[in-house]
Amino acid sequence: KRHAEIRFIDHIRALQLDRSQRFEITCYLTWSPCPSCAKELAVFVQDHPHIRLRLFASRLYFHWRWKHQEGLRLLHTSGISVAVM
């Protein structure tokens, strides 16, 4: 009952990746993150500067709604690239 992005963050945290190394993680999603998940992803990369995230989505989720656009902008300004496949 949790979005895939939040489960993804939990999984990455559980790996306890070595902070002395840099990691690039690519995540493939059916939909782009909702505004709430976008915020959680932005906080995650801020707390883990040794991890770089790239997201590929099949579709943009409610991209015509302002809050969803704001979530996509937040991802961008956080350094998380989002591309549509």
C-alpha cells in the first residue's frame, strides 16, 4: 500500500551503501512520481549526496496538474533527472 518510489528508497537505505563511494542508480517506472514521492526522493538525495538518481518513466502522471508539475520541477532542481521513455 506504499508507492514504488517509497519502497525503492527504503530498499536503497537498507543496503547501507558506503558513503565514501559514489553511486549512480537508475530506476524505471511506469508513471512519473506523484508530488509526495517527488518530495521524498528530493529529501533522499539531499541526505545521501553520494547517490545520484536517474528516473525513466513510461508516462508522466497527471502532468497537466500544477502540483504534479511542481513535483517534476522539484526533482529537476534536486539533480534527479527524469526522462520519458
